[in-house]
Amino acid sequence: MIEVGKNYTLVMLELTDAGYDKGSIGVTVTGREGNLIEVNGCEVINTASPLFHSLIDTEGQKAHFAKLHSDFEASLKGD
């Protein structure tokens, strides 16, 4: 779920001389209506666009991997 006011990493496909590649930038979602999200208060991204790749919840991802690491370390100790 995309939350207004939350920071994300926006990943879009970009056309380069070598073909399509992924480019990413940190953004803050400032508005949302259907498939459209407003980022940084000035740019609208269509999440249904074929060039839209993903919107990554960076903090959520860090928390998820920290928990996986903690669980793994606990399993090594036999807890």
C-alpha cells in the first residue's frame, strides 16, 4: 500500500543508448489518486505506465531484513 507522506525509492525504466535500464531516486509521496501518485509535491507518476517499475518502502525493507538477520542469528545460537 502506498502511503502519503512516506519516503520511498522510485524505480523507473529509462531508455539509454544500450536499451532500457532501471533508474532510481528517493521520493516522498505527497498525493495519491487511483494509479497516479504525486511525489515531492511537484511530479505525477502513473503507476500503470509500462515505464514504472516499483516503489520500494526503504525503511520497511530495512526492518524486514533486520528481522531476518536477527532470526538467523537466534537460530545459530539455538534460541
